Amino acid sequence: MRRLFGRLTGLIAILALLGCFAATNAVAAKDLAIDKVGVLDGVSYKIKVPKNWNKILLMYAHGYHRLDPPILVPLGVESVFGSTVEEGLLSKGYALAASSYRNGGWAVKEGIEDTKNLTKFFTMHVKKPKRTILWGSSMGSVVTLKSIEKYPNIYDGAIALSHIGAGTSRTFDMALSVALSYKVALGWPEFWGNVGNLRDNLDFETEVAPVLMTQVQEPTNFGKFEFIRLVNHLPSEGFYEGQVPFNLWLFGDMLFATCGRAELEARAGGPVAQNLNHIYTLTDDEKLHLAGLDVDADKLLSKMNKQTRIEADPLARNYLKEYADFSGELERPVLTIQPKGDGMTPPANSTVYRATVEASGASDFLVQTYTNGNMHVVFAPEQVYAAFEAMNYWLDTGNQPGDEFFPMEHGFDNSYVPSDWPQPAE
């Protein structure tokens, strides 16, 4: 019997991704000049400054959380494994700060403003830093990449991890594609709303996950899930079975195809995603693979391509683009680091972002590298430290950091070339 994935407990991990994360606090209080949790304009924040402060402020933009009001996250990479990154950065002399944002969900607008406000607050009420480096992961990368375009006078450089460089509109168009492929392969529950216009209060844990849990336990559905995976160019590793918590892409991608998109539709005031110019395809080898699983790929593709009339509400679409797609017009250095096996923010994001920056004539302000990781928003501490060493070298010398800053022994792969984005731009 073919199983779709071996550990359904991975679902719990996906929910943990969208909930609370535990910060490590191994740096003793006696080594900190400031260790403060406060509220600024109704928004919670954290600030930590070591006694050996090197006058560099690292302002962190956290990723997606559905909790509202949101929780305060670690001052570094988010991981339910716990993180030694915060401890390590403090020991190296960096000051750290992060805002919780004023609400949960796709809070890019709020993240941009609340992070900017906290940066100004630090300068006024702590001390003006020598430089401020903005960094963020997952949805926080959208906050980071948009902020460095809007506020080059506030931030000296930016680092985006597990980034969404393709921008919000392409990302949620891809989420629509996942939803549509699910619909033609397995059907679409009416109580979820329309595939292009979801019910605003759709809940993942009580309404979507139970349906998925039933379907994945049926061995004859394997070929249908393979169709969903292949037509959306999603990696096989971690799609059905993987280590807790982050590489169970089937549930993670379906969450954003349904409830994540529903939350954004409610925020934006209407349907946000569309597929007007899409043509869904598979290779001959993929069709042959699916035929061996009793799936008629051409039939399912035909059903998808007959439904390429889904159009976003114009005002909602404008909100989507503002929060945020990117112009690529950079005045400050930007470093992106992407795990090669990330199935939630796939490496093709780097392809799109580079093309956007090149089109604006700002290639001198962009460096991209990759890790051998296969999880989302999980980086070895050495990889994070290398990122800041590279950025500080860049800011100190004006020279782009080379491959020597991202060594193989730390899990980097500087020869990797990501694929193209699987669906066209507008």
C-alpha cells in the first residue's frame, strides 16, 4: 500500500509554524546593557543591547503569524527547534530589536510601519547606531525587501532569508494554482467558498485540515496529490513526509492556498489572486509518471485550463501589489539566502527577484546565495553569522561579498542555479 506520508503529526508542526516560537535567552542578563519588552503605539516590541555593543543594530522582521494580537517572536530566525542565533548575535556585540506588528495575518503593511517606528524609537531613546541592518524571513522578507526600497535613509542594508522575492501577487497567484489543481483532482468543498473567492473566516484546523487528513490516508489518492505537486513545480522531498516541523509542504502550501488567502482577501477587501494568463502544463515524463498512478493528466490539465478566467478585484489586487510587489530599485545592499529544498518559498523566488533588480539597473546592490537546507526558515547559526559578516564587509568596503563569505563547510552552495518561476508574470 502506497502511503502519502508517514507522520501525520507533521500537521501539528505546521500549526506551530503559525503560532508561538520560543526564544532562547542564554546570554546572561549581566551581559546586557538593555533587555526590554515594551509597547510602542499599542504594538509590543523587544530590544536587547549587549554591554559590548558594536554600534550595529539588527532590526528583525518576523514571518507570518495568524495569532491576533500577535506574539513576540525571537530576535532572530524563527524555529520551533529553538534558536541559538539570538544568543550568538548578542555575544558578537550586535544590538537586536523586533516588533510584534499590530496584528496577525498578512501584516506586511503593518510590519513595514511598525518596524520603521521601532527603528526610529531605538535611535531616539537608546542611541543612534553606526548602522542599521534590516533582516527578515518568510513574510518578514516581504517587509524587509519593500522597506529597503522605501526607506534607504533609515536602513543601511537588508538580508532576506527564505524570501518571497517573487512578490505577493505572484505568490498568491501560485496559491490559487494550488487550490485549482486540488479542485480538479479531489473536488472542492462548498463550505470553503469559491476557489477564486474564499470564505473570509475559513479556518484551517477545523475545516481544511480534517478534509486533507482523510484524503491523504486513502492510498488511491496518491496520484492525485502527485498531480497537484507536479503541476505546481513543488519539490518531492518533504511534500508528503519529512522532519518536523517545516518541510511538510502539502499542508503548508494548502494552508496558504485556502486560509492564508482567505485572510488576505478579507484584509484587502476582495479576491486577490488571478490566473487570466496562465497555461497549466506537464512534461511528457510527468504525464507518464501520473499515468502509472492511474491519473489522466491531460484530462485534469484540460479542466484547469478551462478555468483560467479567475480575476481579482481591482482594488484588492492593488492592495496585494502594494504590500508587496517590488520595483527592484535599490539604493542599499541586499543579500538573499534561500534553502534549495524550501517548498514553501521555493528558490524560483530568487530568479524573479534578480530579474526585477536587473531590470531596474540595480544589480550592483544585490548578492544571492543558497544553502543545502530543505526546510523553511531554518538556518544554521553559522549561516546567519556569515550573512552579517558579508553585509558588514559590503558596507565597510563598498565591494560585494564573494563566495568566500559563504563556504561549503557551512552548508552553502554558490554554484546552484534556481529554476524559473512556474507561472507567468502579468
